[in-house]
Amino acid sequence: MALRVHSGAVEPLREGPTPPSAQVVVVGGGVMGLAAADELARAGADVLLLERDRLGRGSSAKPFGGVRGTFSDPGNIALGLRGLERYAALHEAVPGGIGLARVGYLFCARTHGQALAVEASTALQRSMGAEVDVVSPARAAELNPHLDPSALVAASFSPRDGYAEPGRVVAAWAASAAERGARVVEGAEVTGVEVHDDGAGARVTAVRYRAGGPGGPECEVRCEHLVVATGAWSARVGALAGVDLPVEPVRRQIAFADAPGGARGSVGAGGRPLPFTLDLSTTFYVHGSPDGLLLGISDPAQAPGFGRDYDDSWVAAFDAAAAEVAPGLVGLPLRRGWAGLYENTPDHNALIGASREVAGLVYATGFSGHGFLQAPAVGEVVRDLVLGREPLVDVAPFSAERFAPRSAAPLLQEVHII
Ligand SMILES: Cc1cc2nc3c(=O)[nH]c(=O)nc-3n(C[C@H](O)[C@H](O)[C@H](O)COP(=O)(O)OP(=O)(O)OC[C@H]3O[C@@H](n4cnc5c(N)ncnc54)[C@H](O)[C@@H]3O)c2cc1C
């Protein structure tokens, strides 16, 4: 009988602010962990969620999160479309809503190769039930008058996509999970995972955590299942159980600006709010919001790392891209900015699955910039993986094992990555 403890064992263990055991321990109180905790609690599971900080203080702290079914990979489309459906229902169910605004998504293709890829993915999305069309450069510039149509070859427009407010979603799921009996503990940093191997294979048996923030006592909770939903910090938490989760943190920054031309600069064709507009060549994006235009880009010069301080280093890349596609947006004075972490995997697609090395461990991480929109569906998938049910999508392509050194599994190819 072997016991592996993947942390420095700190003795004696103290009784923590949680009961001594839970059927499922979820680590991470962002949108992903909360969606999973809520779904599991609804299904009657005994759930404990441990968050080292306050809920929603990780990448899920973004002011507005885009929600879309616009992808090229069938698994991503299915997760995105299910996410839209669930967010629409949540928006109706929660008093005051979750700030869901269906302003549409406009993906701009600037090469013939991109246009062909957008045509193919649009056809696939439509076959899966999405409302989306390929539109001409002239139509794209009606929908978003900041665009220079001469810079585009084509675009796709999906009017049912849009954005919602992650902060409201976090609050709604936390309340719902707690109402259904889940225990949610803030200030509880997971520092170790106990994995027991009795000869039949390794299995999660307990989780260690530091209660009450840095310097607090080490505590332990026994469990049958562990859900790793720790976003950009997932490689560290996976390593506590000896499971390789190749997630790399990369700072991403966004900021609000007043639209040039005032209120007129926030609307497009027929007085519609500006759609969430993205350029496939540069990852430049802009959308309207009640707080003004939200601008961003995945700055290629940004080095990986956990730093989350906001600065204006990304603005040069944004302005260079804007000069190509939307010249009127170059040099806009920015009002309020925010920095967060993308939790990137090597192929910029999610890691979702049940570990084959350590029974009982389920992971949902590495969303590489599209975790907010996938969270409602991934919450359901995690519930099903934990409870041994058939999930809504085949998660085999999302397995972390695709990155194992001798893996023959293909990497995911996704066109609509920003
Ligand atoms: C600028 C920017 C723009 C984005 N735009 C979009 C968008 O438009 N649409 C979209 O879908 N997505 C978007 N994203 C991505 C999206 O925000 C993330 O994919 C999503 O929030 C990930 O949620 P999560 O719950 O997995 O991670 P997080 O929200 O980061 O939650 C992980 C939690 O785990 C906790 N944790 C870490 N280690 C431990 C530990 N040892 N013990 C206990 N707790 C721990 C952290 O404190 C954190 O709260 C954007 C991200 C950024 C940065």
C-alpha cells in the first residue's frame, strides 16, 4: 500500500472550516469551478468548493465576457451554443439578469484563405443550429462603421452572439450552488493532493488546503473526486496530484474608450449596437458596451507570466492593427483598463477530461481566452464526468493527454481563436 502526498506534509493537521469529507472537492472559484459546483449540487452531489482568494478574482474578473457559438471545431461550437442557451436562461432566471446583450459577433477575414475557412466554419455552425451568415465587406462596414471595407475579404456575422457580465454570473452560480447545499469556502488555498495506490491504480483520497489565507493553518478534507478548475494556475495544482496540465499564463489587457463621434460611434446598421468585432489577422477586437467602446488585442509581444498589473504596453499593437482595419480607432484616449490572464494551452484549446493516471481527478482548464462562453456547458460536462454519465460533447479531443510526449492524438485546430 503506497501513499503519495504531492506537497510538503505539514503536521499536525488542524480541523478546518469545512467538514472532514466531501464527495467532490472543486478547486477554483471562477466561472468554471462555480458552474461545475452548481451543476453537481443540482444533481444531488455533496460538493465543497475551495477558492484561495475571493470568488471570481481570477480571469473571471473581466467586466464583459464575449459569448458565441462562432468556432470551427465541432466540439467548441457545441460548447459555445450550449453556453449561449444556458446564459439566456440564466439572464431570465436571475433578478436583474446577467447583463446579456446579444449584439452579435463579426469575425473579419482579410485573406482569401481566411475567407474560405470562415465560409467552412459558418456552414458547420449552421448545420449545428447556429444563426450565422457570411457577409460582404460592405455589409460588415454597415454593421460596424469603424471598419474599412477595403481591408476585408469577407466576414461572418452571428446576431445571437454577444456578451454578458462575468461578475453577475459568478454571483448567480455561487448563490445557486449554496442554495442547493454546496459549501463554498474563500481564502482556502489548496496546497496538496493525497493520491492512494492500493495496487489497483492511483486514486484521489484527500485534499490539503491552507485555511484563512497566507499563514493560516493547514487542513485536510477527504474526498472521492477532485475537480481542478484553477484557470491560469492549473499546471501547479495538477502537479500537486502528479497530473500534467500544460497551461501557461499570459497577460491580456483591455480598456474602455469613448467612441469617436459620441453616441453615433457606438451604433451600426439600423441603430444596432456595435457587434463584437474581431480581426482574424491581428486579433484586434472592439465592441460597444454601456461603458463605451471596449478595445483589446492579444499582444504578440506579451511574454508568458503571472503578472496582472495593467499598463499601456499593448496599445502600440492595438493601434498598428486598427490602422489596418479601423483607422478611426487609432490613438483613442483610453479611460479605464484591466489586465487578466489567458490560460493558454499549446494548441489554444481547452483541457477537459477525467485523468487516466489518477482516478477521481477531473480537470476543466486551459480555455485560452474563451472560458467564459464555454463555462455553462463545461459545468454540465464536468458534472457528467464526475457522476459517470455520458457528457453532452465527446471530450476525447480535449484530453490533456494529447500533449503527452508519445501521444498520437491530434492537436485541435481552431480558426476562431483570439
Ligand atoms: C482580457 C481578457 C479577455 C477575455 N475575454 C473573454 C471573452 O470575451 N469570452 C470568453 O469566453 N472568455 C474570455 N476570457 C477568458 C476567460 O476570462 C477565462 O477563460 C475564464 O474566466 C476562466 O475561468 P476559470 O474559472 O477557468 O478561471 P479563473 O476565473 O481564473 O478561476 C480560477 C480560480 O482558481 C483559484 N485558484 C488558483 N489556484 C488555487 C489553489 N491552489 N487553491 C484554491 N484556489 C486556487 C484562483 O484564485 C481563481 O479564482 C478573457 C480573458 C482575459 C484575460
